Amino acid sequence: MTDRVVLHGRQTIRVGSKSFFAAARLFDPPTRESAYMLYAWCRYCDDRIDLQELGHGRSAASAASGRERLAELEHETRRATAGERIDDPVFRGLQRVVETHRIPHHLPLELLEGFRMDVEGHDYATLDDTLRYCYHVAGVVGVMMARVMGVSDEATLDRAADLGLAFQMTNIARDVIDDARAGRLYLPREWIDETGLAPEEILGESNRAALFAVTRRLLLEADRYYDSSRAGIARLRTRHAWAIAGARRVYRDIGRLVLERGERAWDRRAIVGLPRKLALLLAAGAEAVRLTRLSRRSTMAPREALWTRPRRESP
């Protein structure tokens, strides 16, 4: 029988992200359980920082209280990765994933560094600043998931980070209005300056054309990372490749919806409906078979002019 730690993770991802839940179900059972537990920890940390529940109901909070919550998360995460006795199902799940898949201990802490950027109100002046944030809140999750799937070579881990970066850039484009209302702006400030907008004017209805121009630019940048990630997917086992290719197609489709809607992109949340999602997952299966077969006869193309994740010593 599945234990409470795995069940907690499954329920968290089922409610918190229907897209990732659908893709995760394509994994073999052991990988799926690890994905559930890792997602539950990531979701919990995000929710604690923003005082929300499963991605909803974000509350305003002082920087001081945010730093206190971040310190608590860091303390519990270090205890979990150190192998100390943990009763909380969230941190117990992280502990299992780290121990089972030999995930370097600095990787979970790198995710928390992204939340530190939120707590401290980091300024994203350039695209590199935005990409560094994207790595810490999503790219590093891609690296950890690749480790769960048995990947250890740096080149493939770079492609896993690329996919996480693309996911987060899509998130930023979709949620830019909601984020601005919460006092956060992740679009490169120098891009906004080029349009003549001031950051405080982002929410103005009359400024949607300029905002969309910047958002479109970010989504085009995301496409470069989506494209790069295919080479990493090709290095996975076919079933794993299917799940990741499925998530890639579904999330990229969110960006497509934003682009199609143009200035009206934020009138309603961009989501991929169930029929479309199923079609994308089926197409991903064929893509996974093709990519994994080709990878046996080809070398990985180099990454060109893409932001690269930091290298750190393990654990």
C-alpha cells in the first residue's frame, strides 16, 4: 500500500498543477512517486513564502516575516538532507528523494535561493537577472528531476535546466499582471524601459500593447530553451522521455495561448483544456520514441549563446 508521504505528494501535485500531474502519471511507479514527493516539497516552500495554499490566495507579508519563514525552510531542508529524523511528510518526502537518487544537497538549497530573491525584492535589470531567477525557482527543479530519472552527466543536466528555465519564462508571461499586483516584476527592466513604460505603469489597461511586446520577447526567448531541452529529452529512457516531452508540449502551449491573445492575454488565465492536453500528451509519446531512437546514433548538439546554470561541488 502506498504510504502517507507519497499520498501527500500525489494529492499536492494533483491539486497544485494539473499539467504536471498529467505528465507525471506517464512515469513508471517509482519515478512517479519521487516526482510527487519532490513537487510537494517545492510547492510547500513556495506557498510558505507567499502565505498561500497550493498556489492560491497569495497574501501580503513583510520582508522581515518572509525572511523568518525562509530561515525555517532552510533549517528544515538542511535537516532533511542531513538525514535527521523527520516526521513532516513534506520534508520526509524530500529526504527520501535526496537519499534514493543521491541528489547533491546544494540543489534543494538553490531553489530556496530563488525564494530569497522574492523575499528581498530583487531587481531584474537584465535578461540574465531574470534567467538567474528562473534557474533558482524552476531550472534547478529540472536538474533534480533529471537526477530522479538517473541522469548524472552535466550536458544532459544543462538541458534539464533549460526546460525549467523555459517553464518559468512561460509562467512569468502568463502571470505578469497577477505578479505586478503582488508587487513583483520579473520581466527585464531594461526591456520595459525601451518601451517607455515605467514599472508602476504595468497594470494600466492602456499600456497592454507595450506590456505584450515585452512579454512576447520573453516567450521568444523561452522558445530557445524549449528547443535546447529536446536534446536532453532524447537522452532519457523512452517512458521518462514521454513524460517530460508531454510536460514540455503542454507548457509551451500555454505560451502559445498568450501569444495568440495578444493584448488580451491577461483577461483570463491561459490554461490548456483537457482534450488539447490529451492530444499533446499523445503526440509527446511519438516524439519520445523518435528522439530516443535518434539519440543512439547522434551526438548532442552544443548549446549556443544560452545562459548556463552555476556549477557547484557536491554534496
